[in-house]
Amino acid sequence: MSLLFVGTTGMLADATRHLARSSSGDIAVVSRGADGFSFGDEALDQRATAYPADWSDQRAFMSVLDDIVAAHGSITCALVWLHGRDDEVRAQITHQMADGGTLLEVLGSAASQPGAFGDIRMREMRAHPHIRYRQALLGFVHEDGRSRWLTHDEISAGAIAAYASDETITVVGQTEPWSLRP
């Protein structure tokens, strides 16, 4: 049993801490800055192994994923933030998921558009009914006549809500109307 956190040491650090606290098992933290990440909790830090890797180097990244599963077992919980489509990396993560495991992908606002990447991933993940798949679609906040991007706290809170939700897709903030994006 292992927890996988990919690209979550920045804006998703609070969500990473929350999910690690609420789950058991070994923790694998994969990001360019994984070596510098700390949960700020000695018990969690002892369960964690840092895997410094850049997902844009697909061959090396996939090798790291294989190493994680060899050392810690299939992935029961994954929180993933990758830029762009990264089809091969996403397929490798999906392949390493345990039956009944939860894969939560955080996607940018462009993925929310009809026919865009969010829809594509939903169709792809239907082929993996043994995985509990969730999407957190990041949007923006429009208040007092102005729009802004989400804060790190809002992003983490949205990811936590998406993980706990019975809904497959959770919109964090708003994605419409598209013309109001900052």
C-alpha cells in the first residue's frame, strides 16, 4: 500500500499533508523539489520517501514510478498535478494503481471546456473501473467585479473536497463564464 504525490509540493502541499494524515502506508513524493519537501510532521516525514524527478523527462519519470511500486507496492492513493496532457506518464500512473485505489488529478481551467482534456481523461478512465477516479478542475474567483486565480489554500481545499466527494468532477472556484478569467 502506498500513497503517491506527484507535483504537489507547492500549491497542493496542504492537500498532500491532509491526505497523508488520513491514509496509512508508505508515502512517495515525486517532484523536482521533492528533496526539500517536509510534511512538518515527524511521523509523516518518517513514512515518506522523496523521489526528485521531472515528469517532462518521461523515461526517467516512468522508471521512478516503477521503483516506487517495487519498493512500496501498488498505489492506493494518488494526487497528481501535471501540466499538459502527458499521456504516457498518466497511463503509467494509472497502470500502477491498486484495485480500489483513488486517483485524483488536478487539472487547469482549460481542461474544463467541453471536449477538452478533462473530458478526454474521463473517457480514458472509464476503461479502468477498478480505480476510483476524481478530477479537481481549477478555475478562478470573481468577486467585487474583479477576477483572480485561486490561492494555494483554495486549491488545496478544493482537492481535499474532490478526493472526499462522490462526484467524479469537482470544480474549484468557477470556470464560467470563460470571458471572466483573469
